[in-house]
Amino acid sequence: MSFQLSEEQLMIQAMVREFARKEVAVTAAERDQTKAFPKTNLKKMGELGLMGMMVPVEYGGEGADTVSYVLALSEIAYACAATAVVMSVHNSITCESIVKFGSEDLKQRFLPKMATGKWIGAFALTEPHAGSDPVRQNATAVKDGDTYVINGTKRFITSGKNGHLVIVTAKTDPDAGHKGISAFVVKKGTKGLSVGHEEDKMGLRASDTVDLLFEDCRVPAANMLGAPGDGFKIAMTGLDGGRIGIAAQSLGVATAAFDAALKYAKGREQFGQKISKFQGLRWTIADMATEIEAARLLMLNAAALKDHGKKFTQQASMAKLFASEMVNRITGKALQMHGGYGFTKDYPVERFYRDARVFTIYEGTSEIQRIVISNNILKDKRKP
Ligand code: CAA
């Protein structure tokens, strides 16, 4: 497999890099402070085609490959991790699930608005007592004529407040385990769907994370993705792609932290010389660059497998596991290289350090990734 990027992929990367560094990065620190949702950025990203990258052209998207998508996503993450997570959940899980599992009617109704960024998507699987183990979720969807009535509470939902549409999973057959879970597309504003508690997070502060409350929320049966009982597989399939996206976010933040550390080390003098002259620091720089490169290759490998229609579950988990743990090491080292200044808000590394922390947690913890990887290697499934 070749990791040479095509001319088109390089062009997309360069275009997004220019946009992100010019327009997104400049307001990232302010957004982190004010927690303002990045509406203006997202609107421009919609205009640039970044909100429907893998949506087919006939539904208003770009029809781009996954490799182009992760390159673009990591450029946005380099500039603002909070904006990147909104882009990631919207593209990787929400749009992709509708593209893969939606009926023609659902695709026609929702994808054109989503692909242009007019509507932002959210994905609601997690519940207060069902995080790593979503099969034990409690939300229910009961058929009533040509509608389903959904009840339940979903937790930690990215873009649940500012998004316009949510894919929600709920049990249509509570006794059937994972085979009894179904997935529905629900428009915000639907009666019975409301926003509950909003989290006050240590990082990704401009991206909202909320509870979504479903109280006798009536949804047309035609809004079901796939068939009754397909919901868990739809979620797992979406998360496979989503996990490559988290690797891309990790890569973007790690590269930003590395560049900031290099700049600082080349400017800061101690003991009569630039600190970049000290061997201890040079070895740290070499280790950081090597880890970033390894994460980049794992991410590209998983994305390329997906683009070639090959199995990529294990490789997506490997990319997510390594990249998310790597960025936590890199942001820690970058902060350390800044000394006392790294601990202040005068330099962006303290934000990178906070933003990176959740990458080993959401879309499946590192522990869950290790279960997925070892199950795939050993082929004799072990329960978590
Ligand atoms: N693709 C397709 N199907 C899959 C699959 C995949 N990657 N993984 C599992 N399945 C299927 C299996 O084939 C099986 O179906 P059959 O019985 O028909 O063969 C079914 O799903 C059940 O599989 P398992 O028995 O392996 O399921 P499990 O209960 O043991 O759980 C798990 C597996 C990997 C632990 C899974 O529960 C998991 O990934 N947990 C983590 C959940 C998670 O990532 N949550 C993140 C929340 S979303 C989020 O963070 C978004 C955000 O807003 C940022």
C-alpha cells in the first residue's frame, strides 16, 4: 500500500490548512474562554465542502475519500480542536450513517442540508449508565401506527444543543440484546425532544456536550435507519469510521503542540544558549516527531483500507488507540518544554493539553480499543 498522497489529496490538505490557520486558529483561544459555538467557522466550512466530505455528490456532498477527509479534519484540529470534534461527529458518524443505512427518502430529506453545513448532526448512543456498554441502554422506541414513540435520556452528546438533527438509538425489542436496538433520525424541534444538562468540560469547550431528553417523542417510522434491530451494528459501523476521525483530531492537536514547542525551544535561552541546543531536549524533539509520524501512518492506513472497501475495524481502533495516547504524551512534553509559561494561558499549549485529554475517552476508551483489537486478532471474542 502506498502512502503517497494524490495531487487531489494534497490540494485539499493545502486548501484546508490555509483556511484553518488563517480563519479558525485566530479565534480558538477566545472560543475556549467564552465557550461560543463555532457557528461562523462551520458556515464557512460548509461553503468549502468540509461538512459533507464523504457524502455523494448527488446529495450535495463532495464525494471525497476518507484519506482526504482525515487530512482535512486534522488541519481543522490543528487550528481548533473544538471545531474539529463538531466536524468529526457530523461527517464521520452522522452523515456516514445516513449515507450507508438511510432510505432514499431519508437521504433526500436530510443529506443536502447536512452536506452544506446548514444543519449540524449529532449522534446519541451513550446513556447515564451505558457508556462503554451501549447494549445495556434503557431508551425505548415503541411502535404506534406509522410512528415510534421514543423515551430515554442520552448523555455526553456532542452538538446536542447546537445541532439540528440527531441519530438516536433505542430499544425496539428490550429482550433481544443488541439485536433489539434500532436507530432513528430525529430533527431538533420535534415535540418531546429537549436539551437537558450541559457539561462544563476541561477541554473542547466551544463544542457543546449535553443530555438529550426524549419524553414521548414521536418520530415517523420512515425515520428509522436500516431495519428494526440494526441500530447496534449501525452504531458500531459509524464508530469504526469515527475512530479514524479521532486519530485525525489527535494528529492535528499533536502537530500544533509540537510546532508550538519547537518555536518556543528555538527562541528561549537558558544557560547562555537556546534551549533547542540541549541534547535532552533534542532527543525529546526526535521522539515527539517519530510518534507523530507513526500516528499519521496508522491513521492513513485505516483510512485507505476503508476507501478500498477492506475490513478496517481493527486498524481504526489501532489508529485511535495509538494517536489518542500519543497526543496526550506530546502535549505533556510540549507543555514541559515551555516551563512555567506552559502552565499559563499566554501560550496555547495549556489549551492543547486540556483539549487532548478526552481523545482517549470518547468514541470508545483506550480500554475498549484494546478489546476490539485483541478480539479481532484472536478471533475468539472475550467479553470486556
Ligand atoms: N461493525 C459492525 N458490526 C459490529 C462491529 C463493527 N465494528 N462490532 C460489533 N459488531 C456486531 C457483532 O458482529 C455482533 O453482531 P452479531 O451478533 O450479529 O454477530 C454485535 O455487533 C455485537 O457485538 P459484540 O458481542 O462484540 O458486542 P459487545 O456488547 O461485546 O460490545 C464493544 C462490543 C466493542 C465493547 C462495543 O460495545 C463498543 O464499542 N463500546 C464502546 C462504545 C463507544 O465507543 N461509545 C462512544 C460513544 S459515542 C461518542 O463518544 C460520540 C461523541 O459524541 C463524540
